[in-house]
Amino acid sequence: MTILVVDDDPVIRSGLRWAFTDGYRVLEAGTREEAVEQLQRERIDVVLSDLRLPPALDAISEGLAVVEAARAMRPSVPVIVVTGSEAKKAALEAVRRGAYGFFEKPFDPEEVLHIVHQAARAHQLEQEIIRLRSELMGSRGFAHLIGASTALEATLKQARAVSETCATVLLTGENGTGKELLARAIHEESTRAGEPFVAVSCAALPESLIESELFGHEKGAFTGAAQMRKGRFELADGGTLFLDEISELTPNVQVKLLRVLQERAFERVGGTKTIEVDIRLIAACNSDLEKDVETGRFRRDLFFRLNVIPLILPPLRQRPEDITMLAAHFASKAAEKHKRTSPELDPELIEALLEYDWPGNVRELENVIERLVVLTAGSRLGCEFLPEKMQRALPKDTAVTDETTLEGAMVALKHRIIAAALKTEGGNKVAAAKRLGISRSYLHRLIHELGIAEPDAPALRK
């Protein structure tokens, strides 16, 4: 892990070099120009820079320039600034320009070490997201079905095998799990890929029109039928017909669908000519179709015709390891759509996404990420604009604090440092106080003042 220390005082640079021993490689720069040179030449994980740098020792423009240069050259590299007590407003300005955080002189080396370590971990996470995004962009086949979880991979493995055949498929999964995406993937990987893929939501069609929509109608078949119209089965001839929410079909249409599956033929509404079609049928539902069979809502013989290859799409709450990958993909997609710079995901946001149970599944996650991209002014997505229901579910130590004021920024920084130390030490306040370089009594007071939720600790710890 490489840290770039930028300070015109060689004593401070030496002290920080001494503090970062195990596992750290420390580079030094005394001016903005030297810092830029190091950023161009070396692979940096964290930049730690004083705000007051020569030649403008009476101003902070050089320090701010380091922040801006680092953000421009290496957007994912966190920059932490150091300032005197008289320049707090400047430090807040640096944070607004993209700095990860700031320290006030004199600082505790242990505290510096802790936050630099946090920043480095955030950088490593962002690099992993970039790597995964690159892999996804270069992938083929089922590329738009993103995830590497065991639950999803088991379904995709079966889907890949099914795509090589013309077998009828029944997809089951909650709303928003991606049933239509999977149906399209099966079609695109099949020998019918060059033919039409026609999708129909059975729940969205009025009962009076569903038969006409599926099988078409002849001119004059009913009031308003001014001309002959082909139905979805004809439009999908040679390709794939996807019937979503198939449990919503009326008993009359279920009978006609059963005949089509048996004979691959039908008549348009109001017609007598038998029309033969060559289609591959993929059906989907968000409920247990077998229960509908038991209650008499769905025909048993039709169920067995549809249930040749059953595939189940797991809900997002059962594949949490896919959430970060999906969020990064949706952030990039939303940024392109709204002409924004591709954003980074704050570690606290990722924690919040992992804590939520996602009743709306992948579709809900995509909507939340797009909301954050649209509302966030900077290039890092945080928890600030999460929907209210997700804000309420956040634990106290990740709740959003108003950082638009100097006081708010200081409180938020203290909160993050102390909560992280307690979590790292498993709730052991003696060890946490030692890690932070403060007394145990002062730590107790800060925990109370900041309302920090303490991790569960063993009974002997206090």
C-alpha cells in the first residue's frame, strides 16, 4: 500500500514516515509540483497533504490544487488534508472539492494511521468495482444478467443448457428479479436469436382484449375491429414468445393456449382459417403456480405443458454478494443516461445497500442507484439521498449527518473514527481508546455525546 505524504516540513514528513511502518510504502513531496510528479509516476493508494504549501505559505491555494490535481488524475484515490486550527473553513472547502477527510494540527499519529487505513480500504474496494465492471463489459452471452452468487449461477447454468434447445421454459421469481432479462438471454443464446422475441404481460392486458392480443383477429370480428390484425403468436413465428404473469390468463384463454402448445396452431378471433406457427414459449409468474392448480385457478394440464423446464430466479436478498456488482453497474449506466461522470460508491453506501432486504429486488436497486446519481452533485455516491425507508433502516453509526457546516463535518468525522475503532476492537473500549490515542474516560464521553451505537462485546469487556 503506497501513501504519498505532501508537506513542506521535512520533520513532519519524517514523523509520518515513521508512523506508517508495517505494510506501507511512503513517498514524499514538499510542493504541489512534486506531488503531481509522484502521482504521474507512481501508483498511489492514499494522498495525505498539508493545505499550506510553498510558495503561497500565507494561503491555501496550493493545498487545494493538490486535491484537485489528485482528483483529476486519479479520481478513485482518496485525499486527506491536514490544516491548522485557523484554517478549518479551508479544510471544509477541500472536502467539498473531493477530499476524503481532514485533520487538524497537532494530530495524533495513531488517529492518522487509522483513517488512512480506512481510506486505503475504500480505494481498494473501488478498484475492485472497476475491475468487475471491466469484466462485465467484456463478457458475452448472458452478460446483462449480472452476478456471481451461487444462487444465481445455479439458475444460469441450467438456462445456458436450455438455450440450446427449443424446450418450453417456466420462470418463477418475485417481481423485479429479472425474469424477462433471463428469457431474452435464453432467446439470444438459442438458434432462434435472429428471429423475433415478443414479450407479453398477461396482467397488463384487459380481459376483453387478451384473446385478440395473443391470437389476432379478423376484420369485423368485433366492434372496433376495422381491419385484420396479427396476434403475438404470429408476430413471434420463428422466434420466442414470452408470456409474463401467465397465472393471470382467464380459463377460456388457458384452454386455447393449451391447444396451441399441443398442436402449434390456432385461429384468429372471428376467423376459421387455421394458422400454424413455429415458436418457442417461455412463461413466467411471480407466484407458486402449483398452488393455483390446487385451488382450481389454473389448469393442471396446462401447467404440465408449461413446466417442462422450471427455472427459479432467486430474490436479491438471497444473493447479497451480487449487490455491490449490480450497484456499480447501475451507477455507470445511470451516469451515461444522464450525462454524468461515472461515480464512485462510498463504503458507507455499500454497507447500507447490503443491510437492506430489497423487497423490489434488482429493479428496486436500479431505481435507488439512479436516484442517487441524479441527486448527487459530486462524483461519490453516499447515503444522503437514499429513500426515507432506507434511511430509517440505517444503523446509527452509518446514519447521515449534516456535513454542510463545519461543525457537522467535524462531528461526522469523529463519529466515523470512533465507531470504526470500536468495531475493529470488537467493542473493547480499552483497546479502542488505545488505538485512538485517547483516555478511556474521554472515549466514554465521546460515545455518549455523539450517540454512537456500540458493537456487542463479550461480557467481561467494559
